[in-house]
Amino acid sequence: MKKSRPKIALRVSLVVSLCLLLVKTSGFLVTNSTTALSDAAESFIHVLAVAFVYYGFLLSSKPADDKHLYGHERVEFLSVGVEGAVILIAGITIIYQSVNTYLTGYNLQELNTGIYLLGGAAGINFLLGRYLMKVGREEDNMMVISNARHTLTDVWTSLGVVGTLLIIKFTEWDVLDSIVGVGLALFIMYEGFKLLKYSIDGLMDSRNPKIDKKIREIMREELPGSMSNVHNLRHRTTGNTTWIELHALFEKGVSLKKAHEDATVLERRLIDGVRGDVIVTIHLEPEGHHDEIHKTLREADQERPFEDFI
């Protein structure tokens, strides 16, 4: 059985991240640098985030069951949101440590060793991040892509730390340890905010612009057979699955069999045209006054307007 590339990528990310956490922790212990501590703290939170993302991926891959009739893919948004949130927490932690060190004083040492350790960690993270981004984009998996972004921001964090330690080594300007720490914190918090926004948009069923454009391109083509018009188009994308709903209007006198055949043709076009798994639900309607056709639904639910049902 062929193994899932996203699953392998996330597993590799988790193992490598654990190893790099040990390297960065060593870098802090030998240098006693707040900036190095910030890098190690960010790496620790990254490991927790990767572990949660990996669990989320395993859960999202499970098929639908009697309790979760629409599957488990929506956990992707929760997983990405958690990763974004922990990045923000890491940023706040770094800012706190930087300010605290500035107020209490510096005791930097063994800068050369720290530079080698953190520089090596940055190089490994860069290769890992590029690998994750490649797999994520090719597989169209936002869990892997979000993990790649976090990994690549970790590269910038480590490089910033290395650069800071180099400057301090030659200038003895220790206050730079706190200044750079705050700057790096703000940078990674911006990345975390973007992931958090993606998560909220997904949980709120916000429209995917690329998928919406493709669906509307398909709908602008000549409608199949006896289908004369379509309306009330709605769609949402969760994980790798896009759910599409629409109402289709058919010419007078057409048989149910013919209408269903034509609706199935449109369904196939949408399945072929939209990337990933696509589930289409088409409501068949005869020609006529729209409100009159649906008059049975009027006042079906006092809490919602009639238009929501038709």
C-alpha cells in the first residue's frame, strides 16, 4: 500500500524538529543568550505544534462514520489554528524574555559554539522547510504548508540569532541581544497571525477564491440538455473536499429521468473541473415562478427568511 506523502512529510518534520530542539537548547546553555533562549523556546513550541498537526492529519484522513457524517477533514482548520496560536505565544514569550534580560543584565559566553550550533540548525531547518513546502503544494495540503511556513520562519529566527551573536562577539554591544529578540518575535507573530486567519476563515466556511472562480467558469459554459438556468450556488472547501450545492431549472415537460441525466452531466463537469474530492448536490426545479414552486416552504422556520430555503 502506497504511503501518504503528507503523512511521511509530517513524520519527518516531527523527528527532525525534536533533534533540532536539543541542538538549540544546547546553544542557549552554552551562550546564556536571551536571543538563543528565544530560539529554543520557539523550537519547543514548534515541536508541540508539529505533534498536534500530525495528530490532526491522522484524524482528518479517517473516513466518515455514523457520528461524523461529513468526515473529519474540518480538523485541519483547528490544527492550523493551533499552530498559528502557538507561534503568537512564542512571539510574546520572546518579547518578555528580551525585556527581562535588558532589565536584569547580560551574561553572554561561548558565543562561537552557539553560532556553530544555531547556524547548523538553521541550515537543516531550511532544507526541511523547502521539502515540506514542496510536498504541501504538490499535494495541496494546508497542514503541511502551514508546518513548512513555521519551519521556514524558524530559519529566519535562527539566522537572526546567529547574526546577533556575531555582532555582539565583535562589538560587545550586548543590548542587541534584546533588540533583535523583540524584532524576531514580531516577525514570527506576523506569520502566526496569517495561519490563524486561515483557520478562522475555514471554520467560518469563507469562500475559497480560486475554487469559486473555477466553479463559476464551469457554470458559464452551455448548460447540458434540458437545463435552462441555475441559481442559489453555494460551496465550501474542507481539507481536500469541496461541497457544492445549487438549484437547477429545467424546461417544461421534461421527465424526471431526463432532468436527472442532465444534472448528472453538470455534476461530472464540476467534479472534473475542481481539484480534489468534489461532492455535488443539485436541487431540480421545473420552470415557473420561483416563489410559487416553493410555497410549501413558506414560514417553515420563523427564525429564517423564506429566501434562505429557496
